[in-house]
Amino acid sequence: MTIFVVLGAAILIFSIMYFIPGDPATLMLGSEATPEMVEAKREAMGLSDPYLIRLGKYLYNAVHGDLGSSWYTTVPVTKELATRLPRTVLLGMLCVIFGTAVALPLGITAAVHKGKWQDTTCMVTAMACVSMPDFWFALMLVMIFSRTNILPTFGIGSWKNYVLPVIAGSLHSIGQLARQTRSSMLDVYHSDYVTTARAKGVPERKVIYGHMLPNALIPVITVVGGAVGRSIAGTIVIEQIFSMPGVGTYLSTAISNRDYPILQGTIIVMAVFVAIVMLLVDLVYAYVDPRIKAQYVAQSKHARRAKTNG
């Protein structure tokens, strides 16, 4: 299914760029260009072929690692992404790691102290994180810290440059993951194995982290996997605000210039990354929950037995 998701994303973004109003050749040459100049430019840019032929050529080249070149700088998209993508992935993963590290204790604390002031405090904090726009929070951080020398507000000179973008980029993940953790923990709070563990005198901390949390992780892992995709996509705005030379800034400039090869190539690469992350999430399910692993093993044995009998 991962292959079909990536293929569908590639076809969709190419189709959107193809049918969007406006002629890229006319936009590049300006209104004073003659029809002959526009037609020659379209021929040079490969825009004269019909839709299906252009789509087939693009998919063929993309499979072989050629995502085209920028219409304005003529730099290959793959070369530019090879420099920028690691920065964006690093920022996105740091946002997920930081958000998970903050959200899990919030959700666990709220579930263990259900109905008490700890629960209310944690859930109000989570709701504030979900409701607050991350771009607005990022702008507030820039306004506050630009007047001091505590943390830099632009560039990627050192690890300090990642502190504010990570805080701003992980805001939504913290709120959503904390609420999901609380809900999952409450679902298993009164389970038989939890009651049995307490009856045996197992320490409460071990009951929470050794029995309850592992069985409540499946929905949490799903949210974390989705947070990775959102973090990578959300860095487009975060990088723009903090002037970080990543994929977000690259894509934003391409949108302003209507540089279609950059738009198409960048979105396809992001789709591949998100699809791989969701595939890894499915594999983590089997690692965390032995029942899921046993189900996959049983299906595999059944398929081999049917193939042998056939």
C-alpha cells in the first residue's frame, strides 16, 4: 500500500500543477513576450506535450531519481533536496521527540490523578497547546527572544538555533498526544491484569509503567506516527518564520515563483517520507503488542500452507 500511496501522491500533485490556471512560460517571460517566444519557451520547458505524455515522462523520470530542475535556477531538485531535507527531517524528528517527552508524563499524570487538580492542570495545558496556532506562537517567540541574546531566532548556526523552532513546532503534538495518552491509560486502568498486579502487592509505579502503559501504547503510537507527518509538513511555516534553510523555505519560494518542478518534487519526497514512517508505525505495532505479531505470523503460515496445497 505504501507504493500506491506514493504513486497516488505523485499523480495528484502533477495533475494539480497541470490544470492550475496560468501559463508558466508566460509568467517567466513577462507580458511583453511575443507568442513565438512563449511557444519556444514552452517547448524548451517540455510543456507542449499532452497531459498523459507529460505525466508518463514525469513518473518514469521520478522512478529513476530525476525530479527535474528548477525553472529559474536550473539546479536539479534532487541535489537541492539532498542538502535541505536532512535539516527539515532533523527539525521534525526533534519536534516529535520533544513533544512525546512532554506529552506522555502529562497524559499519565492526568490519568493517574483523574478528577483531581493534577488532571485539570494537565488537560488545560493540553487544550491550550492544541488550540494555540503554532505559527502565532512561533512569532511570539521571535518577538520575545529577538530583544535578548539568550537564544537565536534565525539561521542554523548551532544547536541553539533549533530550540525555539522545536518548541513552536511541537506545540500541537504535545496537546493531542497528552489527551490520547490520558484516554488510553484510563481504558486499561481498571483491567483485570492491573487489579491482579495491585492485589499481588506490585508497586504502583511498576503497575503504571510496566503493565498499564505498554497496553495503552497502540493508540499513542498511532498519534505519534501522525505527528511525524504533521511535523514535517508544519516545518514549512516554522522554517519560514525562523529563516531556516530547509525544505520549508525551499517550497515557500517555489510557491511564490510558481516553480512547478520544485513543488512536485518536494511534495513527492515528503509523501515518500510520511509513507515510510507510517509503515514503521505498523511494524512497531507488532513489536509492542504480541497479539498483533501473532496475527501476522498466523496469516503468513496460512498463506504458505495455501500456496503449498495449491
